[in-house]
Amino acid sequence: MAEFNLQTLARYPFLPQAKDYVSSLNMTLDEIQRDPLYGGSFELGKKRVIDGILGRISLNLDDRIQQELSILSFAVARILSALTGNRTIIRRYAAGEAENAHHLLLSEEEPIIRRLMEAMDIKIKENKVPFQQYLKLTKDIAGNSPEWKLVNREMNSGMVKLRNSEPLILLREAIKLRIMEPPNLLGIPPWFKETAKWLNSTQQPRTEFRVDRVREDAIPPCISAMLSGLEAGNASHNSMFILGTFFIGLGLPVNEVVRIFSRFPRFDEEKTRYQLEFLAGGKSTTRYSCPTCAKIKSYGLCVRDCGVKHPLQYYRNRIMKGGNQAIEKKEDSGARI
């Protein structure tokens, strides 16, 4: 554990040293739950699974207590996701954790990245990786992205050459696979299973909602405010995520959503397209959903109580009230997104 400090373990709690840290507390799960300091890790763990499924995990790691709770909540979340026995939940939660780690790694110091690579047993040398490991780590992304297929890669002496920031993408995939590995479930308290059953009940199949064109007067006030912020260059990471998943949730093609994001003053088409394709499931195994109104409120991005629980519900209600006129035709005039 000496090679990683507590803050690093809190940022990357899938590391073996984080598991050692939990063991060093020498407390059972029941004792942790009753502890006045660590007891909050269980609600955080449940929230962590849900946030992971939605594709966005955000934690406060400002002090030692928050860092310890992050490590413990990750252990709780892994157990809860595994107890559901639901492969979709397990995979989506792991993908959410891995994507969060990838986001942190983009601004991480190089020595930490190297040690994370070693911890994940990724053998990269001179920006090349053994083809067996390459195949394992790209299994989920090669199906939707031809550039990741082995036949489209330069390979020499069994080593596959990587491009630009691809080592971090392989690290993300290795993290996902590590988190998906079954944890030890011996001696788990029965109330864990009840929570896992509840998590299963929340993951009901979603119906697809598609429109040909977007009608501006059906867009929720919060989304309109975020679009204004986008144009002004004041869009936060959370608002970018919400905008992307909202318009993808409407069924708009990625090309159309890219066009919406092009109004951002620091617009980078290549980066934006990649991120939107990832949210849409084209470059990942998960299609990310737009956050609920409760989540948007927690981000401080709600501008008005609209009486709904989800931005897509607001749009759907306006469409139903407006009838067919709310679905714009190409030959119609009027404002467009």
C-alpha cells in the first residue's frame, strides 16, 4: 500500500491496495454499518451503483473521511452489483466506474498512470502491447469501432502498435474487466441481498422514444438554459453530459447532436463526435441515459420545477399536447435546434 497514498486509492478504489486498506480496518460489514463514521458508506455504495449504471460517478474527495468513504463505498457497490446476478447491471456499473477513472486519468500524473498500468498488468512497451492482451482488452470496443479490429492494426513480432491516447483506453477497459470480476460474497449480511433485489427492480426495460426533428418549444427549461450556456462557452462537464444524453435519448443521430454542440466556442468536432458516440453506445458497451430531474437538481442545473421527474418526460408531454405539429417536417419553417 506504500506506493499509493489515500487520495490516490480513493480516486482508483479498484486497486488491490485499496482492498488491503479495507482489510486493515479489521471490521465486519455489520460493524462498518453501525460505525458513526463509516456507516454512510452503505448509502454511498448504493448510490454509486445507480450512478455507475447512469454513466456518471462523482465523489467528494476533499478530506480524509471522504476518501475513506469512497474506498468503502466502492467495496459496497461491487458487492451489491454482484449480488443482483444481473449481467447488465454488473457490466453497466463496471463501465461507469471505468469511465470515471478514465476521466480522472486524463489529468493524472505520468508516474501514477505507469503504476496503474502495472497494477492492471498491462504490458505496454514502446507504445506496443502483446496481441493476446490487445484482443482481450478491445473485445467490447472492436465490434463497434473498426479501427480497433486487429486486422486494421500494425503488428510486429506479436506486438500491436498503439496510437496517441489509446493506452488510457486500454487501461479503462482493463479497469472495467477487473471490476466485473466476482467479489467474495461469503458472510454477506442478508440486508445486502434486499438492497440488491431493489436495484434489480429499478432496472426495467426502457422504451425508445424517437423524433424526426426537435421542436424548441418542447425542450425543458433546464436544457434550454444549458444550451444558452453552451453558446456562451460556460458549459460545465455535467451540462455537456446531460445535453448529449438528452438529445441522444430523443433518438437524434450523432451527426445531428454534433451539430448542436458545434455552437460551443471551443468546439472540437473529433473529440465531440467520439464522446457522443461513446454515450450513444457506438464506442462502448453501454448506451448512457439522460439523468433524472433529481440528479440535475443535485448538479445545481435545474431552473424551474416543471412537475416531471425526467427531462424526456417533459418533452414527451409537450409532444403529446401539441400533437403531430410538435414533430417538425423538413419543409416546415421556424426555429431549429
